[in-house]
Amino acid sequence: MIVQTALDQMVKAQLLRRQSTAEDTNLGAGYVFKHALTQEAAYRSLPHRQRSVVHRRVAECYEQLFAERLDEHAAMLAYHFAEAGDQTRALSYSLRAGDHAMAVYAVAEALLYFDRALALVVAGCPAIEEQLLHLFGRRGRALELESRFEDADDNYALMERFAVDRSQARLELAAVLAQTKLRSFVNQLFDPVEGRKLAERALALAETLGDRRSQAEIYWDLMNQARFNVGQQEEAIAAGEHALEIARAIGWQEQVAAILNDIADVFADSGRFDEGNAALEEARTLWRDLGNQPMLADNLSNTGVWRIMQGDFQGAIVCFDEAHEISTRIKNVWGQGYSRSVRGIAYWQLGRYDQTIEDFTIGSALSDEAGFLIGQVLPRIQLAFVYLELGCPHLGLEVMQRLSHSIATPVPQFTPSLSVVLAAFQEINGLAAAAGFRGSPDDVDPMQGFWVFNFASLSWIVRLLHTGRLEEAVAMCARHIDVMQGYNIVAFQTDARLFASRALVQLGQLTEAREQLSTARALAEGVGQRRILWQVLPLLADLTPDTSAAEALRAEAAAIMADVRDQLPTEELRAGFLALPDVRRIGLL
């Protein structure tokens, strides 16, 4: 009663405020200071030794009262134990607080707790190997999720120094493996040469320790190093399949899903679509079962891209929207940027230019924020082509110039596309190609990957048409079509057939031009590719001898063109579109 009397007196003196009642909580009434300065003065009046005693008693009360909910109160417990001078328990609860924040995708908050834990360790707090593995591993992962890759690398380098100083082989392996991983996927630190050196070090350590889990990760990293390099798909598949074999043998489902998620892309670049699709489906089931939301979102975006290639644009949008909903809910900017960027491709094929431009613009901006290099590059290349298609090549050139100046770290897989697309837009706009560009149509290799081939090939076709090298343009179109047919991709054959028909008309080969246009029309109608139809139909009408049939084709084109015109978000785009020769001939106002 003495304590209660004192509390009542302090409430009357307006020093404290009653915060809750016994009816509100089983813990009884709570009190808070009315003014922070009063609280600070009262705290400072306590001798240092007494403060430590109070902090310890508060922490121990929390442990007793919330024994079943310690993770929720871990941050408070870490603070009080640190102030009580119990660094060991402060470290333990700081790690728990970080884990609790990570579990609800509060990555920035998690970093605060992991940073506090690191400060304790650096200051000399005793930590066992498991705690160090936990601290450096989780802190590094949080930094990666924040796209702070250089900070993550510093974290792993410090981890390695701790390992060497303490002669802890497991900690050293984890540190080297983490540094390997940073150089094995596309980010500012991507470096397959250095990554392979690190992977070899990690493999030697893993074999000495008999660590099969680490071996699975290392071969996964080797797969990604080859996958994101140029022309190394077979090496990537071999490493990926070996990683998958190990992960399955030891029953490591999460790693199986991760490998499947990535090897699917390698299968795609090698034209092995059935195997890739099966890998994605298996991985998606595993991510759902495991409850891994960030990777489920990534898989859904990957799946959507596959559906685009198969001509299922609406099905792709469903995948992208689910991926974006998940990424937004868990505050994963990387996932938001990826899902928005690739959704723009589906809307583009459907002829929804308003949504296309918005998605490519927002997706690339989110990718900038996340440090997602592929998301910074691909949507901007595609946006440049959208502007070209709409009669505004100068806007496409602006996009490509900004892109070439803003990407500080080149992406080896996309360097061929970047250089040839920029050169094409420079020439279309009456400029000389950059002095450093020495490319040739023969440089475009399907083994560089589907996306690289697609945009590099189309850029060369556009350049050849623009410079009047018509026979070369037709031959390049034929090669593009053959590659896409080999991949069994419908949607990306139609552009080449459209370009081929334009060249064939100029060469006077009207029968061949009509065949290309008829095939392009059939393919586009089969998948709902309206962006191709409004370009194909006027040309096909000009080559159709039946007057009524030709007029029907023009009327169909006019309806689609009117829809496109009404969607365009700026007067500049509308003016460029209406000035296109085929649009003018249709008579659209």
C-alpha cells in the first residue's frame, strides 16, 4: 500500500497520469509521467548503481509477466538488460528483437536491433559462434533487402575477420559464402570472376567441414554467375542441377525452391520451356507451403513473364497483380518494382498504352529505389520502343540517353541490348551512333538470353530499315522469327513479321509481304495482341485486292487506333501518334 499511496500522491501532484485500470489488463493499473522532463529529472536523480538495479528488476519482471510472449517484448528487454549492465542477455534479446521485426517484414526496424547487437559484440560482449552466425547472417540479409549491398559486403567482411581471429571455420565459411552470393546475382557488386574465386574458397571450406548445405548454396551461386554472364547457359544448368541434386538429397526444401526459381530462367534462355515451366510451378508450391512471401512474389512475377511469352497476357496480369499485392503488403520495394515493370509488357501487348507507360515508368522508378538493376534497364528499353511505336522516337532517345548515363554499374547480360538500342535511337533521330559503338548484326546471339536477343535483334532490324539495307533487314527478320519459333514464343514473332513486310513492300515483293502480314495478323488475333493489329491491318488492306475486304480491314484498324489515341496521356504522344503515316492514311483525327 505504501507504493500505491505514493503513486496516488504523485497523480494528485500532476507528476503522473494513470494510464490503465485493472479492468483493462491483468497487470493492473499503469502510470506514465506527464512530462518527459520530469521523467528525465527523476531518472537522473537515481545513483548509477540504483539505476542498474531498477533496469534489471524491470527486465526480470518482463520475463516473468510475458514469459509466453518474449519475442514481442524483446526490444524492451534488450534495452533494460543493456542498461543493467547484463550485456549477454542484452545481446540475446537484441537478436530476438531483430528476428521478430524481420518476421513481419519491418526490415529497417530489424536493422536497428541487429546494429545494437553488433555494437555489443564489437565492444567485447562474449558471443558464441551460433550467435555470430545469426547476427552477421541476419544483419547482412536485412541490408540486402534494403539494397544496401556495399554495407552488406562490409558486414560479411567483418564477419570473416571475426572468424579468422577466433579460428572459427563455420563462421569463415558463412562469411565467404555470403560474399560469394553478393557477386553472383545482378547488383552493384556483381562480379563473376571474383565470385568464382570466392566460390572456390567456399567449396574448399565446405568440403573440409562436410557441409552439404553450403555446397548446395555454392553451386547455386555458380549457376547464377554463369546465368548472368554471357553465353554460359550450359554451364549454368550443370551447376544448377548439381545444386538441386544436393539440396534434394538433404531435404532442404527452401533451397530446392530457390534453385528451381532461378534455373527456370536458364532453361528459358536455352529454349527448354517445358522444363522451366515445371521448375517454376514446383517452386511456387514450395514457397506457398513455406510461407515465404518475398520469394512467392518473385516466383509469381517470373511466372507472369512466362505467360507473356506463351501469349497469355491476361493470365500474366493476374500473376503480376498478386505479386504486387504481396510485395506492397510486406513493404518489399524490389518486388513492387519487378511486378510493375513486367506487367507493363502484358498491357503493351494488349494495346493498353496508358497502363503500359505508367507501369514502365513506375516500375523503373521503384527499381531505382530498390537498386534492382534489371528492373532499371528492361522497362526503360521497352518504354523507348513504345515511344517509337507511337511516333515519338525523340522521347525514346531521351529515355535511352538517361538510362545509359544513370546506370553506373553495367549489367553484363544486358550490355549488348543497351548499346545497340541506344545506337538505333540515335540514328533514327538523325544522330550518329556513339563513337564507341562497333556492333554488327552478327553479334546478336540467341545464347545471350531471350531478352537480350529480342531487343538487340529488333534494334538492328529497325536500324537496317532506317538506313535502307532492306535485304539485310529481311534476313534478320527471318532469323528472329526462326529463333522465336524455336523457343515456341508466339508474341515476339509478330514484330519481326511486321518489319519484314515493310521491307518486302519497298523491295516490290508484295506477295511475300502479304504472307508475312497475314501470318502476323493470325498470330496477333490468336493471343489478343492489339498493339500489332493496328499496325498490321492498314498494310494488309493496301495489299488486299478485294475492295470491300480492304475497307473492312481499315475500319477494324481505325477502331483500334481510336482507342489508342484516346488512351494516350499527353498531347505530345497524341500528336506523334496521329502523325504516323498509317494513322494519317486511315483518316483518324
